[in-house]
Amino acid sequence: MSQILNLLYPTRCPVCDRPLPLVGVREGFCETCYGKLHFVTKNRCMICGRGLADRGAEYCPDCAKYGKHYAYDRGLALCDYDEVMRNLIYRFKYEGRREYGEVFGRLMAKRLGKAVLRAGADGIIPVPVHPKRLHRRGYNQAKVLAKSFGDALDIPVYDRFVERCENTIPMKNLSPAERQKNLENAFKIGQNDVKLNVTIIMDDIYTTGATMNAMAGLLKAHGIKRVYFLTMAIGGEVF
Ligand SMILES: [Zn+2]
Ligand SMILES: [Zn+2]
């Protein structure tokens, strides 16, 4: 059955977007495409997990400045947000390549799973998308990632724990301070029948950290003790 489905809906390599070859596949990518991924190295920022150019540094410039005000505890990302990731995340979000999320969720479990298990996470919470956008796209990319990652490590996913509020102010018309305020009002707790202590927020990308902090602030205010995040990619310096 799965072979027939594969003929109808071939699984595509997230890097080149071609159906996967029969041989020479690595972790759901063509072997050569896998080699084009830039994994964040061991030399990471202690807070956001961004790769650091300076080997002696502990924090990236953003976290050195603002890190103590962050609501989340720590984060990890799989890859640097380079050209390869920019293109594939675009297809993942806007061109219906849902399967990319399954491939990346498994790869994140393989490469970052140990750290997540050590942290004792008892739930994964995907960043929710606005209902209108969800309707247009057909799926929430963060939820696809979270499910794939959670299945691989046997950690439950709570995709209704946080909901997106109806939010009509377009971000582009706002100042940075107003944007943060707007984001803080963008999420609400949607599920009260489960008690979580250590959670992982899952998203496709971390750029300024504003979304992550808004969600983590809400979760902490709700009594969750430790909040971590995981993303497929993390952007460079942003402030
Ligand atoms: Zn490929
Ligand atoms: Zn950092």
C-alpha cells in the first residue's frame, strides 16, 4: 500500500524537491543534497542555540544584550538559516510540501533528541497558525514537525494547548514595541485539562525570538516551569 501511495504522491527530497531516488538516500534526502545542509555546530549560543563565529563566546550578540529578559529557558535549532533552508522552508509553508516536515521532524529527533530527552520534556507545543492561514494552507507546518519529532521520541504533542487569537492589526504598521505587545496578545491557552511542567515549543524558524518569547511568557504565566524551543532553522544576527 505504501508503495502505491509513493507512486501517486512521491516523497520529495526537501533540498532539490525531486522525488527521492531508489538508491542513494540519506535520512529522507538525496545523498548529495543531505551534504548541503548546514547543521548548527556544537559551538552554540547558550540561550538561543544559534551557531557562534567566535569559539570563545558563550552567547550570541542578541542574547548577550537581551537574553536575561527572555521568557523561554533555552533553544536548539537544527540548521543555519541559509539559502538552502530559506528555499525549502518556503516550499514547506507555501507550496504544500507537508512531507518535508516529516523528514525534518525525524532528523531533528535523531540529532537533537538526546538533549530533549535529557531536559525531561513532557509535552511538545507547536506554534499555532492563524485559523485563516491554516484554512488556506491546509496544515500547520509546526504541527507536522512536532508530530514527526514527538512520534520518533515518544513525547506527546499538544496542538490545542495554545491557540492563536483573532488578531487584525497588520504587523507592518507597528513599531517594534507595538509588535511585541501585539504578539503577546496573539496567543491564548486553549486547553486546561492537562498539567505540563517542561515543554518544548516547536516552530520552523527562529529569527528575532519575538514569537518564541510571547508563547513562552504565556506558558510560564500558566504555571509551566521550564520552556524550551526547537526549530528547523535559526537566523543570523537580527537586531
Ligand atoms: Zn535532493
Ligand atoms: Zn543567542
